[in-house]
Amino acid sequence: MIKVLFVCHGNICRSPMAEFIMKDMVEKMGVKDDFYIASAATSTEEIWGGQGNPVYPPAKNELLMHGIGRTPYTDFSKKRAVQVSKADYGKYDYILCAEERNIRNTMRITGGDPDNKIMRLLDFSDNPRNIADPWYTGVFDITYSDIEEGLKAFLKHLGYEVVSVK
């Protein structure tokens, strides 16, 4: 089983979008049992009193516009923000961050990256770059497209033939 953790700043936009877009992709490809997929934050800003905030409404809307969230496997209604932990480093094979700042903060939390498993999602693509934070840009469709691009490249890197996610 390939264990993947997606990381962004607050775990309410980019990383849960990546988590559930990938769940949708692998479910449609018929390989969901090959994966354990989750997401987390580097900060505690969206975690109040031990309970994290849910997926940000515009991120939910973007996922729903693409048909994600309608199966038990892709249902994000119970998803709450959590913070990445030191123990997560040993638990996951890949820790895929939205941007370079997330990498630095994740390494600070986990104590480094001796196994080279912390990287940006879009480092797998033909156009490596950060995924802009839609909390600030307000542009959730571009975030979705960037994540989808990274996920297709990541799955190809793993040796999977990626099928259409539409």
C-alpha cells in the first residue's frame, strides 16, 4: 500500500482538495485499495479546541462541481483540519506539499527529511511550481487544475495509467 499525505498551511483548501481529488481518481481507476490517502496542515490556525475546521466552502464547491464527494470514499463532509506530526514522517511514503514554505514547515515539524519523501506535488509535473493558496487568490478552479496536473504526474511516476477523471 502506498501511503500519501498532502500538506498545506491550514488543511482547509489545497491539501484536502488534493486528498479528495486523488481519492476520486484512484477510485475511478479501480486502484483505491493500493493507497492510503490523507491530508494535514503545517499550522494550527484552523484547529480550535482540538477540533479542526471543515473544508473551506469554496473548496467544497469546487470539488462538488467536479462530482467529487458523492461516494463514500470521496465524501469530505467529515474532514476536519489536522496538523502534520513528527510521527507522520514514518507513517507515509510520500508527503506532498502545496508549496516550498509547506516543505520547510513540515521538515521543522518532522525533524528533517532523511528519506527524501517531502516534496511539492507539482515537482512531479513538467512544470514544477507552487500551488497558489486560493484562500488568498480566491481562484479555486486554477487550484483544482494545478492539483489535478500534479496528481496525474504523480500517479504516472508511480507507474499507473491515469484515466480521465471527468
